[in-house]
Amino acid sequence: MMKLIYLIAMSASLMLLGCNSEPSLQKYFVENSEKKDFVALDVSPSIINVDKAKLTPEQKTALASFDKMNILAFKLDGKNQALYQAESQKLTKILKGEDYQQLMKIGEGNDAASISFVGDEDDIDEFVLFAKRKENGFAVVRILGDDMNPNNIMNMLSILKSANIDMEQLKPLEGLIK
């Protein structure tokens, strides 16, 4: 009987230790997507309307690697400045975690942007764009996919230049852009 109790106690301890209480971007999205100061949006690949017959093989590969995009934006107004600062600091801390590798950072302080990724350079699981502007608020964009790499992102940018973007999917963000 003591062995059984010991075994149950050890199993429970391992399960509790296995639960990761560290903040993650995914948890942050889930926790804040329904809050009044945030706008959350999931964007499917159908937002990119292109003639696939006109794409290069590299562009087709890039398009196939894109699964979805999650956007979470914080709308800054005169009443939520302290919350803006706190939430911005939370995101900065998450993105400085060991899972995220920063590719680029532009600006400092209240007007800044960064691009980070999760995975390794040849097999990127997620690109993250975090941008903030003192007049508007901030937005964090997660680009999720399979076997993404920096070349795929560059090819996606070339696709977007000629694509007919389905703006209806982005309608909830309309009020955030001045």
C-alpha cells in the first residue's frame, strides 16, 4: 500500500513539474483576446488572392508554408496608458525569452518594432512581429506555418506586393490605424 501511495505521489509531482507556468505568446493571446482594450483576429491564407499559375516555384513554396496569422492589437486611449505600459512590458519580456530569437529591431521606447522567430533558421515554426506606437497602441502578429525560412518570408513579401488582399478579414483592425 505504501508503494502505491508513493507511486501516486511521485506521478503527481512529475505532472505538476511538467506544467510550464512560464508566460508564452500563445497564453498571452488566449488571456487577452476577449478583453475590451484588445482586438484579436485570426487570418487565414485565403486573405492572399493571387493567380497561382503566375507564381515562381519559390513563391509557391513560400505560400504553401503559410498556415495562418494571429493578430492581437491594443488600442491606446486617454484612459488606459498605464495598462498599455504594463502590457507592452509583458510582451517585451515574453519575446526576450529563450524560445524567441530576434531577427531585427527598429526604433526604441514608445515607437519601436521587432521581428523574432521560433525554431531554427531552416525550419521556422513562427514569425512574430511586435510593433508599438505611442499614439495608437501596439500590435503583435504571429505568422504560423510549416518549414518556413527567411527566404519564404522574403518570397511572401513579393507575393503580397502583387496580391489582391481580402480586406474584409482585416476589418476589425480598422479603428486602430490613424
